[in-house]
Amino acid sequence: MKLSEINIYPIKSLGGISLEKSVVEKRGLQFDRRWMLVDENNQFLTQREFPKMATISLELVKEGLSVSAKNFENLLVPYKPHDDKKIEVRVWQSLCEGIVMEKQYNDWFSEVLKMNCRLVYMPDETERAVNPLFNKNNDIVSFADGYPFLVIGENSLNDLNEKLDDSIPMNRFRPNFVVQNSAPFAEDNWTKLQIGNTIFRLTKPCARCVITTIDQTEGFVTGKEPLKTLADYRLAKDIFPNNFSFFGLEKNSVLFGQNLIAENFGETLKIGDEVKEM
């Protein structure tokens, strides 16, 4: 098995960036979901409610994140905020501190999304814990939904696309890692994985939501697929009939991909790295 894709999503729920290589850090890949948009109540914003977020594109440049949206001038977000004003923000059920970016950044996103919002950055001193059920080594996560990494096999998507009238791309599922040459849904049963020189333990299957129905280029809901088809053969109660509740899943959760936590840090992963089940 080989690593065929490496993806990061620096600002939660905005466009992703495909990379040739990336450094593994404790809370995720370098720069992955270290920024997030929040509303006036400091609640996180996602494509679930605002599909247009998918159309905001990002690029890593020397000075920071180059952010672009159609009909708007590009915005350069520095890698480190110039201010240190912290607020408490919410990601699902967890509360943590983020640094509010300066007014010009907040104004830009507010204008693009046509709503009042602010951009926040997760500083190194903010340590947001993963789910206690799977927290073995004081494991932390960025502003990602729950876990530092997500892996999907290429052939899992191929299996799904064979069942769909119109094929969909991998970016609907927003993985960090895509693995080549694994059997369809082999990731369901992986418990430990080595990618390059980094060891990962798999925590829980990923329950999928409406974001999988959003065209990641145009930013609109395309219909009920792929959730409708996945519900025919990828429900938690069918795949893990005896222990879906152990994973914190509802019996009708639609599963696609696996969440991971790294056990060593600092290594650079590259496209083409060997992937081994342990």
C-alpha cells in the first residue's frame, strides 16, 4: 500500500490543499485546521449550514495563507497573528481558546459569506483534548471535528462510485490521507498503521454528514448522494453490529473512512510513502 494523497484544510470547512509532503504534529498535519471562522456567539461555522464556504480557496505561501474567493481580492493571512486577544470558542461540545484575527481579516470573510463572522487562530498553548474514550497519551486536536487525522482507501471510493449514477471525487470526504492498493473498506478493520516512519492508531470510524453532498468547487448541495447510497450498505449497525455504541456511533450512522491519532511526531510524510498495517 502507498500514500497517494496528503490533504490539509487550514481554515476549518474552507477549501482544502493537496500537498506533496507534510509534517506530522501532535494536533494534526502542520497548518491543518489551525484557523476557524466563528459567528457572533463564537460558535464554529461549517459548510453544513454555509455551503459557500467550500468555494473559498487556500494556498500556502511564504508569508502565510493566500485566501481567494470569486470576485474578491486575495487575502493574505499571516501564519501567526499580530494580536494576542483570546476568546473562548465552541467546536461541537468542546470549548477552547483561540486568538481573534485583526479586523481586516474578519471584514473580508464577513463580506464574502454575507454574514458577521470572525477568524480565530489556535495558538500552541491551546490544547483541545480528543474524545476521552480514545485519549491515551494526552492526545490533542486542532479545530478539526474530533480527531487529528482521517484516512480513506482509494478503493473504498471506487466501490462507492460503482454504485452511483454519477461518480464523486474524494474531496467530498475531506481526508488527510488517501491510501492506494488497499481493499475496499479495509480501513474498517485497521487498528494500527505505519505511514513512512510515523505510527498511527485508529480510533473510530468516521460518521458522514451533509458535507459529502456539497460540490467542493461550486459550493452547492448536489442532492442526496452519496449519503443515500451509503445508507444502503454502510450503516454502523450493519458494519459493527456488536460494538457500534463503543465507538460512540448511532446505529444508523453512515460510515466512510477512519479517524487516526499519531503516536510519534515530527516526521515528514511524502506522497508514495509505504503504508503498512500493523
